[in-house]
Amino acid sequence: MPQGDHALRGFRLQAISSFVFPAVPRPPIGCITFSDRLISPVFRTAYIYESMTIAEAKKIGGGQGLICAVTGIAIAQVMMTLLVSTDAGFMKGFFWFIGLGMDVNIIVGILIMILCGYVYGRIAGVQIIVKNRNFIGIGIICSVAILLTTAILCGWTGFFQEGLSDIGTGDDPFEDYIIKPFAWVATVGIIPAVLIGMWVGGRIKRRGRKRS
């Protein structure tokens, strides 16, 4: 076909398409069209629902994280009671913390564990409910993180109370107040922390399903 015929055929196709599908003028900037009114509420509702879901997941996770921390404290109390009771009897075993001069350390440790349970629990709630991550793995990570964070931060209380005066002597306060307590707590508490984490992760998952 000659080149002129190609140009004429293209012009005809363009004219037909312009007649069948006329160009729609774009609305002025700032003008709200019918499609904007139709679509915007949909996206707005989805955004609000997503925000509510995240907030609800944090609320559920925070509550279950507190349960995780309190359960860990109760298990630690039972373990210390059984350990001391073998030599001193049940009553002294149950009140093992009296007379040790560690009241501040114990109170600080409990407060740190409760705070960590709430913070890590909120993170676990979002990961399990919103992002649908494995509840067993996230629960274990959350519980172990509560244990290790508490062990690290609680040791510094004794270090600043008594360990600073031992600097420059033959004792190593960093090892006595930080490393050894952390190693002991991590070794003894790792198995209970894993079991509690699996249990709490399941609780978060079930409560997330009930609210959805």
C-alpha cells in the first residue's frame, strides 16, 4: 500500500475513535467529582478500620503481656519457695526474700518485668493479630524478651547500689552484679519462659479471632 494511503487510513481511524470515544475534560484542581465522593469514603472507612484493628491488637497484646509477666513472677516465686524449703521449711521458703537486703532489687525487677510484659505484649498483639505471624514463635520471642530484659536491667540496680564501691578492688562488680545474675536467670528461666510464651501467644490469637 502506498505511503499516502497509510496516512489517509490513520486519519480516518483517528476521526472515528474521536467520534465514538470523545475526550472527557479534566475537572479543575480542587473540584470534588462524583468518583471522589464514591471512592473516598471507602478508603477512609478502610483506614479507620485498620487503625482500630491495630489499636485493638495492641490492647489485647498488652493485656496478655501483663498476664505473661505475672505468670513468670508467680513461677519464679514457686521455684524459689521449693528451692529454699528443702533446707529451711515451707514458711521460710515462701518468704525467702525477707532478710536478704534485696528488697529494692526485687521490687525494681517486678516493675521492670510488668512494664516489659506490657510493651512486648503490644508488639506481639500486632504481629499475631494484624500481620498474622506464627503465634507460637512470636509468643516465645515475647516471653524470652521479657525475661532477658528484666535480667539485664535488674542487675544494674545492685551494681549501682553496691557494686560501684567495689571498683578498683579485687572483686569484679560487673561480673558479680550483671553477668552472673543474668546467666543464672537466663538458664533457670528459659524453659518456663518458652512454655509461657506458647501459652500466651495462643491466647492472643484466640482473642484476636473473637474480636474480628
